[in-house]
Amino acid sequence: MAPKKERSEQVGAGKEGWTEEHTNIMLRGIITQVLIHRPDIYSIPELNGVSENGGDRINKKIQQALKKVCDGYPGAQGIVEDVVKGLKGSKAAANIGGGGDGSVPNRPKKRKVKDEEQ
């Protein structure tokens, strides 16, 4: 009798087996969603006592908890840092030319020209 495969290794007809890569992709998605929705976490009334510095303490605790989750999975270390860097880059890219003043990204700034008296 052949040894029984563990449940995570069993593959149905036409289905891939679950791999470490799939787990890491799933973790990356979970981390991204948690970090995107941090404002919802900041608004929890019971966290008002620790929300000073613009929620920095809460943000650090969220990242710490996510890192602990990743520590339980081989190859998942560093995912939190990668996602945070990616979100910072996307936020900066989204704000190009922003500011609500109708600015256009590649238009040079208008400069005041002093009238020369003759």
C-alpha cells in the first residue's frame, strides 16, 4: 500500500499542488490588504489611548504582528518590508502632479517677472 499523501499535497484532476510559493503569494495579499486598510484599524475606539504620533505606534505594532505571522512560514521573511516599500512607491506615484490645484506634472512653474524700470 502506498503511503498516504498529506492533505496539502493531494491533487485533484487538473489542479496544481499547493506550494510554498502559493502560500507566500497569499501572505503578500493578506499583508497588502491589512496595510491598505490601516485607517480602519486606527479608528477603533479602544486604540485611542495609543494612537498618538499620527498612529505611528499602531502602524509599528501592525507591522510587528504581520512579521510574526510570516515567521511561521518558510520563505516568507521580508514580505512585510517589500509590501511596505511597494505601497510607499505607489502612494508617491499616485500623488505626482497632485495637490488639488489643477497642476500638470510636466508643466514648468510660473515665475514672477520683475518689471524693469528704465
